[in-house]
Amino acid sequence: MKTIQKTYSKHFILLAVLLLVFFFVNISFGSVSIPFEDILKSLSGGNPTKESWQTIILNFRLPKAITAILVGSGLSICGLLMQTLFRNPLAGPFVLGISSGASLGVALLILGSSVFGGVFLSLAFSNWAIAIAASLGAFLVLSAVIITANRIRNTMSILIIGLMFGSLTSAVISVLAYFSEAAQIQQYMFWSFGSLGNLTWNEILVFAAIYLIGITATFSIIKPLNSYLLGENYAKSLGINIKKSRNIILLITSLLTGVITAFSGPIAFVGLAVPHIAKMVFSTSNHKILLPATALIGAIVLLICDLIAQLPTSEFTLPINAITSLFGAPVVIWLLVRKKKIFV
């Protein structure tokens, strides 16, 4: 037992060091080359060689790195929750249709500006308006999922219903796109690519506050999560209230997925692939270990993906969604080829 605990401790220390390293590496690279000494001066409150460097670091690179940590860890934890609840290794944070609901809200705002005009057109270019529209769309789908979940007993049926909500919202978005102008379609497409670098400090504070609520609630349901690994009947035998714990898991996942999609757009594959990496690295199904491990690995993975997307020393930035998919798809394929039983 002590040997196992030492192994876990070493893994967590290594992950913490890697997180710190990639955090600084992420801040160090960009279209403008800034010496590492000046980066440290800016972060510690000093004055770098050029005043513009301080603006770049504090107003652009630092918020983006923090956003990458929040998004990566949040999506990864949501993926772990969904894989545990549905006992399905291919479940991810977007299976409930929450992300599709957020996308519908943004589509109504941006693409609706062509159809409805007026106030929609004036709000379509506001970050706060997009975030609020995405949140409302996610909340509407969440409400529908929760109402449905309380009417049925089969957990797998919730998964199917979530996928159907996703299909419905995609259909509505397609209809809106058909009647929209090219400029609005392009704006919506850019949002759907995902972005980590468009948030102000006020937006990050709101994002972080909601994120902390979701993460705190997650660590309070470790016992129900562990009991779900052996099925609902086993969980009932331990005195777990299945309906209540299921609703809490759905609420936490919806809250985190909704706020992440609202502020950074839909980012694929991180929530699907990272939980499996954590399970393989730590060789355990205990959520007391897996939750912090998944959060750390998710944050590191998205920092690396963002670093690749920046195309260091180049003025171009690739869509973060493309990079995460390039990373996530091979991982999922590899898992399927190995045919390893990874949800217990």
C-alpha cells in the first residue's frame, strides 16, 4: 500500500512540474519573441525591457494560458464523469447535447442577425452577448435533459436522448445557416473552431468562479462515482440515492460544459481522450485519484495543443479544435485497436 501511495505521489509531482513547465513555455512562445527574463519580470510585477511586452504577456498570453488550464481540466473531468455514469469508454462531455445547445444559442445570435436583424445584429459581435447566448442555449438543453432523466430509469436512455437533442439543434443551426449571409456564417464558423485567447480578465473571473463551483461539487461525490463503476444495483446496495446522484452528475457536467463552450467554443476530443490517459498512467479506477489526475493531464494536454496551434514565431494561429482533434482521434483509435477494458 505504501509503495502504491509513493508511486501515486511521484506521478502527481511529475504532473505538477510538467504543468508548471508548459505553463511558462506557453507564455513564452508567440508571434512576438520575448526573452524569458522579461517574462518573469512581467509576471512578478517588474518592468520588462519594452512596455509593449508587458501588455502582450499580461493581457494576452497569461489569460490564454489560464483559460487553457481551466478548459482542459474542466472538459477532462466532464469526460470522466460521463464515462463513469454511462459505463461507456466512448462517452464524452458533449454526449448530453449541452454543447449543441450552447452552439444553438450562439447560432441564433449570430446567424439570426441575418434572419431577424435589429438587436441581434448589434449584439452579434459582443463577447458577453455570445457567452450569454451560449449559456442560455446550454441551460435550455440541460433543463430538457434533467426533466427527461427524472421520467426514465434507464441511464443509457439518457445518453440516447442527449444525442437526439444534439441532432435536433444541429438541424436548426443548418436551417439558420441556409438563410444567413456569408459574413454571419463565417463568424459562426470561427466561433465553432474554438478559441482560448479572446477572454478579458473580467470574463476569466466569471469563468473561474463557475468552474470552481463545478469542481468543488465533483470532489464531493467521489463515493457515488466509485459505486457506479460496478453498476446501479451495486450503488443501491451501498445506500446511494441513484436518482439524486445521477442528477448531480448531470448538473455538474452541464455546468462545466456549458460555461466552457460559452467562453471558448466547442473544443473536441480532450474530454474523451484524457480520462483514458489518466487511467492508464495511474492504473486505478478510484476517482479520488482519477479526478485530480485527469484535471492535471487535461490542463497539460490543452497547454501543449495551444502551443502547437500558436505556430511559434509565426503570426498565424491554427484553430484549437483542429489540434485537439488531431491529438484525440489517434488516441481513441489506439484504444479501440487495443480492445482494452478501460471503464472499470
